[in-house]
Amino acid sequence: MAKYIIGVIVILFLAFVGFSLWKSMGSGGAQTPPVEVQPFVAATSTYASSTMGFSVVYPKTYTVNESYAYDQFGPKKLIHGVKFLIPDTMATGTNLSSNDTGISVEQLPHALRCTGDIYLQANVRSNPVTINGVNYSVASSSGAGAGNLYEEDVYALADSKPCTALRYFIHSTNIGNYPEGTVHEYDRAGLLEDFDSIRDSLQLTQ
């Protein structure tokens, strides 16, 4: 009986020693470092214009139109600039038009006061707005015709010379004109986030 008890004690002791060794090796041994998850960053490009004296960062999927001119004041009063058009994929299956929706950088070199309203044909007033330390004069207008909707927001850099502005131009169609379920409303929040990001990246180089 005594031998049996001693044997049990030895077995328990060995088990305890083995468990202690296993635990110490598990806590003190080399541990696999956690995998660092890299955040997704949308691919971008930088556009710089030496003639207009600015640079911006824009999504690579956008198309750059260097021959752009705003023509709503007539052919003799064109406002020249550079336009960044949204990709077709952003509008596919929605009521958004990719033909002319985009954000442009424009200049009126002879403007005496740099305000947003001078970039719009509509009789609107501009308002001072400061965003991230930049002083803007902001004006907006909208219009409709034949089922099409047009929205424009102009952010003129109030202190810039020559007068430089960014124009948000959104062309959409009345979703009620489509058969039910054929198209869905475009992602307005995502579109404006893109435009805001481009606006905030603008750097004047002259």
C-alpha cells in the first residue's frame, strides 16, 4: 500500500513539473508577432499646371481634361481651366452622368474681387467660408431641364491672384423617369467626399 501511495505521489509530482515546464516555455518562448493590417488607400495621382500655377491630388480613375473651358457665359466669355471628370464606373447603373460631372480648377485673371458668384451665370450671392484655414467665397446654383438636373458649387479662393476657383459640377437625371428597379440613386456622399478631397489638396504655386 505504501508503495502504491508513493507511486501516485511520484506521478503527480512529475505531472506538475511537466505542466510547469510547458507553461514557462509557452509564456517565455518566442511568440509570433501580430500581423499588421495596412489600411486601404485609394490610388491617386498629382496634377501640376505650370501655366495656371497650381497642383492637386486626384483619384487615378478620374480623367483629366486640360482643354476644358466653362462656356455658360457664351463663347466670348469662356472661363478656362482644367477639369477632373469622374470615371464611368462611378455612374454605371445610377442616375449620375459621367459625361460632364466633375470638379474643375478655373481662373479669372482680370477679376477685381475673387468671389464665387462671378463664376456663375445665375444671380446668386457668395458667402465667406473658411475650411482648414483656407478662406473661400462660396456660391451655388442649380437648374433643371428635360429630366436633367444640374448642380454647381464654386469655391473661389478669396485671397488668390489671379482669382482661382474650384467648381463642383454634378449632372444627374430624374430617377423617377426610369422603370422601377433599373437604376439606383448615385452615391452623393461618396462623390462629394472625392470633390472635397481634391479641393483640400489644391496648392497654388505662384
